[in-house]
Amino acid sequence: MSELSVNLRHETPADHPTIEKLHERAFGPGRFARTAYRLREGIPPLASLCHVATVGTLIVGSIRLSGLWIGAEEAVLLGPLTVEPQFMNRGIGGMLIRRSLDVAKAEGHRAVILVGDEPYYARAGFKKVPRGHLHLPGPVDPDRLLAVDLQGGDIARLKGPVLPRAA
């Protein structure tokens, strides 16, 4: 596999059509019924935490994060994270995750949650949320509900209903 020159930058409004097409290819039309999408519905993502990966002028990956409430605590939802299929398994997703989490931590965000595969996201410090701690507005496989505390706290403190939070 050859080395890629991948650049990360903040997402811009001009990127939105390309990112939406990337999401459509990656997740299909059923994505809108998923609980994570329902949490983001009608709420713009947190612009400072949204990044794209480019190779030359081509957008090959994207990450978005949105604001949440977990009980009375502000938190962040990671997702969607997408990488063009022909660019997968080259570390681009991990680069996007690390960049967004670094910015989130610098901005003082404490907790980030997501619905995803633990073996993949554990590399960025995500752990399973204790069963029954979070109540989402739709079905979620409890083994795929993950969180990381960016300030070194215990994710077991995260309890309560998970609701969207406007930027």
C-alpha cells in the first residue's frame, strides 16, 4: 500500500453536498431511522468539531459531532464518521477521531458518546457505557453504546435521558 498525503481541515459549508453524498453511499437510506440520526435531527453539528480528510482536493473522510444532554450534563455525540471505501484501512478514520476529540477536549467538553464497534473505537479511549445508565430515544444495542471522558473522569457517572442540544 502506498503512502497517502492526507490533510485534515475543518468542514466548511461548501463541503456539505459532498459529505451528504458520502453518508448516502456509506449508510444508505435507512440511516435516517437510526437512533443516532434521530438525536441529530434538526440540530446542526458543532462546527468546531467537524472535520474532513482530503487527498489533494478530494474529500475522502468526514467526522461530525453534535451537542447532547445526558441528564443535566452537556455532552457530545460522535457521528457520523465516514471514509470513502477505497480509502478505508489507512488510518483516516482514526486521524479524524483524534483531531475532533483533541479539539473537543481543548474546548472543555467532558464526555463524548457514540453507537459503534468497541474494538475500533477503543483505540481512541471509548468504553462500553454501563447497561441501563443512558436512555436514548430509540433502540440501541447496549454493547455498542460507548463513551469517553475527555477530562479523565469516570463514564459511569453518565446517567439519564440522552437528548439533543442545540449548538
